[in-house]
Amino acid sequence: MDKLFMEFKEVLCARASVREYADEKISREVLERLVDAGRRAPSARAVEPWEFVAVTDKEILRQLAGLAANGAFVAAAAAAIVVFCRETKYYLEDGCAATENILLAATSAGLGACWIAGDKKEYAQKVTALLGAPAGMKLISIISVGVPVQNIKQVKRRSLEQVFHWEIF
Ligand SMILES: Cc1cc2nc3c(=O)[nH]c(=O)nc-3n(C[C@H](O)[C@H](O)[C@H](O)COP(=O)(O)O)c2cc1C
């Protein structure tokens, strides 16, 4: 149990957004494992509203990069996992939980990944159309994935003391 906890803590502390990638491919099997982590997320009333599109085609990655305002780096990624949800009451929470699971799984596999915003973005419908998803699907996130080129930099975080409140706010 201790060992399991340590392994999880290492992954948790190692995760960071990675936006630069080596020119190396990632296999379908690895991408399936990342999506397998995503689909294990909790979802409200266990509705599992998610669908995941794994993209490795360079031209489609380039087009995704052209659409996603702050995601130009996806063009140089080995892959993107695009997370969609059908519109349920808690689709956004469910899809975000799945997205975080995928980011942690990518870190655990020694890969670099970055969450690129989807829901609320004006390009959401264009991404939906580009990937041939049904019109009513909500774009949750585009997750770029690749082999990191350099040591992963951690963003400084607020301390535990700053965010932890005991009994009352
Ligand atoms: C909802 C959401 C949307 C995000 N959208 C983008 C994005 O469009 N482009 C990007 O480069 N990073 C995006 N990020 C990544 C954040 O910038 C990043 O998580 C934050 O700077 C903290 O850094 P860290 O992930 O390395 O800890 C997004 C993260 C979240 C949670």
C-alpha cells in the first residue's frame, strides 16, 4: 500500500504541462492505455458521457493547431486525444475528470501532455466538425501528447498552508 501511494505521489508531483515534444511517434496501444485511464474517471450518476478521439495524423494535428488559439504546439505533438461529452447535466465536470486522468496517465508513462481548452471556446464547433463528431457533442479538451524534449518545468504553486482551511473557511 505504501509503495502504491508513493508511486501515485510521484506521478502527481511530476505532472506538468509539456508543450515541446521530440519527433517521436506514440503507438496506438499507448494511446489506448491513456484513454483507458480517462474512461475510469468518476461521472455523475455514472452516465459516462465521454468519447475520445485519438489523432496522430500530422495534417489533422496541424489543423487542430490552427483552430485552437492557445494550442499551436499540438502541431508538433505525436498525438492529440480529443475529449468530447454528450450534453448531460454534469458533462463538463465528467469530461474534466477524464482529462485529468489522461494527463496523469501520460506522466506515468513518461510522456508529456498539455490540456488545451475546449468547452466555451469559439473553435469548439469547428473541432467537432473537423473530427466528424456528432453535432451535439461538447468539446471538453484537446490533450496534446508527445515525448518531452527536456526536463519538465513545474509551475510554482500556492502552498498547502495557503489553500487548506480547517473546519471553516
Ligand atoms: C481548463 C484548462 C484549460 C487549459 N487550456 C490551455 C490552453 O488552451 N493552452 C495551454 O497551453 N495550456 C492550457 N492549460 C494548461 C494550463 O495553462 C496549466 O495547467 C497551468 O498553467 C498550470 O501549469 P501546469 O499544468 O504545468 O501545472 C489549460 C488548463 C486547464 C485546466
